[in-house]
Amino acid sequence: MKQLANKHILLCVTGGIAAYKAAEIIRLFKTSNAEIKVLMTQAAQEFITPLTMQALSGNLVHTDLLSTEAEAAMGHIELARWSDAILIAPCSANSIAKLAEGRGDDLMTTVCLAASCPIYIAPAMNQAMWADSRTQINFNKLKENKFISIGPDAGEQACGDEGFGRMSEPKEIVKIVSKKFSTGLVAGKKVLITAGPTREKIDPVRYISNRSSGKMGYSLAEAARDEGGIVTIISGPVELKTPEKVTRYDVESADEMMKKVNEIIDQFDIFIATAAVADYKPEEYQNQKIKKKEKESILHIDLIENKDILKSIAKNKKEIKVIGFAAETQDIVENAKKKLLEKELDLIIANDVSDKTIGFDSDENEVYLITKKTEKKIDKVSKKKLSRNIINFIAKNL
Ligand SMILES: Cc1cc2nc3c(=O)[nH]c(=O)nc-3n(C[C@H](O)[C@H](O)[C@H](O)COP(=O)(O)O)c2cc1C
């Protein structure tokens, strides 16, 4: 279920025999690349241990409302805000009653009161408890409110009875929750983006770098994430905040960037190289700060070529789509086409960096999208809008 990628799901487990099935629910969300946090009522912890849930979800399990530790950061409000969807599975008759009354006497009920996201509820109980008129009244109240019901199903029960009250199957539950999230253009695709400049050290206090701000790469990361992509940025030194739900690795030099790319590239479907990687680096790094010379007015620093990250990835690629940027000052399209063929890229995005109002360090850009078969100009727009166009183009053309 690709549309679950990056989504924040809070799974609330209450005290019932079906609590063990919550483990399978976690597994299904995890394989769909959702991020999952678990909240357990006190009774739930008698049926399955928080340790199991922690190990499966990869996150600390939330259990207490009145915990001084979590509440220092207003834990219940934070959890409610964090959630894109809340799922209560299994939900006991007792919890249904408390939620219907709008009570807030434990962490789960309080989080549900504070939440503005959809709340899914999968009841699980003995058929007589389910059929009880008070349970029915309470459950109907919840459905009239912001709760979305899943099941229960009919069938054989743990206590030996037959009838309605069985929790729906984990697969069915996860499928219903996933329907809330629309499928993005790159849903479930793993996208690696390099961004920003590199710094090539001359001595402990000096380096060679360039004017790249990283804005284009970061904005593309947001656009890919918004379209359901699982995004990682390898970033040179920039003054930008890491976009939410995006993994970021910081590097300085071209060599460090190359090393990190090579280390993780095999996990990705799409590689977008927006980083302005220095073509050259000082041949020798001086361990001590270079002193100003009294009699000489010229200082020579020999530069050697850096390895071409984009070219090396594109040449060795198998399934991955490789997209490069070309910052040109003349014959933009012609030079970009040459680069596309020479580096064996799937797409090159070319812009004119001689125009100071676009490209480097600017919030706007105007580019050509060039593949072996197509050529498309995108007139000057914000990097945000351009990023959406580029992700759209990648999804539809590659
Ligand atoms: C062995 C056992 C199994 C239980 N199974 C269920 C169940 O499947 N559904 C249910 O609603 N209550 C069940 N209960 C009762 C709840 O655990 C009890 O009402 C508890 O207070 C629920 O607390 P919670 O809603 O805060 O999790 C069971 C109790 C025991 C002792």
C-alpha cells in the first residue's frame, strides 16, 4: 500500500484477547513504509507487552497520561498533532464507552479528544458484549462523531461463542486506513537527492566552494515527499531546515558526498543530483594555516579534478532513474544535451546561471527538461512550483 509511505499512524491497543493481532497490524504498516507509534492502555499491557510493540514499531510505546517525562513536552497533545490517522485496534467495550462519553481519564481517550485527524476504531469483544444495547448506543454515538468504524466481523470467538464481535483481519484494517491517503505520483518510490554546495578544503580555515543554496534540492525533496516518495537528502553545508519526514545526511566535500552516495544508492529508485559539486579540489590539503608571504604577491594552489558523482552512478545504474542538473551560462540546451548523452542520464534539467534573478541562491528558476526524446521549457516560476512540475514530469515520462 504505497500511499501509506511516510504517513504517521498512531495505533492504540486496548485490553482484549485480540491485542496480539496488533503485532501483525504494526508489521503491515511497517512494510508499507508508514511510521507507526503505539499507545497502550493499562489493560492492553496485560495481554501483550509494550516491549514487543516497541521492538516491532521501532518507537517507544506510550502508556501514561500522567507521566512527568512525556508530559514535559505535553505528550498527549504532541501525539495527537503527530498523527495523520489514529487506529484503535482492538477496541474494547470499555474504551468504546469511555470514548462515547468524551472522557479523558487515560492517555488514549485524552489523545482522541485532542486529535483532529481521522480516528479508526476496530471493536473486538465477545458477541454478547457487542450485542449489548449499551455497547450499540455507545458505538453509534462514536460513528456519528469523528470515528470511522472497521468491523467487527462475525465468526468463531476466542471464548468459544459464535457471532459478531471478532476484530476484522489486520490486512483488512490496514487496507481501510490506507484508503484515506491518496496515491501520490511517486508513492512508495525511494528518492535520493544531493543538494547544496561542496567545500573543498585548502587548509584548516579556508576552502573553495560555490553559491549554491541547496534550495532547489530541498524543495524537490518536499515535492517528492508530498507525492508519496520516501526521500533522503545528502546535503552539502546549507542554511536550510530538514523537511519533515525526509532523512538527511550532511557532508562537506565532493569526496564525502561520493562516498555517502555510493554507500546507499542501491536502496533507491530515483537519484536526483542537484548538488553543485566542486569540479576541482586542492591537490594537497595543508595541515597548517597557509601563512601570508612577505615578498610574494601570488599564491599558487594546484587543483585536481574531483570524481564525477553523477556520471559514475549513471554509468553503473541498473533499475534506478538518474536525473542531473546542468548550470550553464551559454548555449544552454545544446550543452545540456551533450551532458545528457555523455553522462548517460535519463533526464537533465538545465538552467541559465548567468541570469542573476534565477538559479543559484534565488527562490525562482527557469529550466529546460531534456530527455533523449523530449525537450520542455518551464518558464520562470518559484522553485516550489518548479519542483512539483519536475516530480510530475519524472513520474509521467520516466
Ligand atoms: C481474559 C480477558 C479477555 C478479555 N477480552 C476482552 C475483549 O476481547 N474485548 C473487550 O471489550 N474486553 C475484554 N476484556 C475486558 C477488558 O480487558 C476490560 O474491560 C478492561 O477494563 C478494558 O480496559 P481498556 O479499555 O482500558 O483497555 C477481557 C478481560 C479478560 C480478563
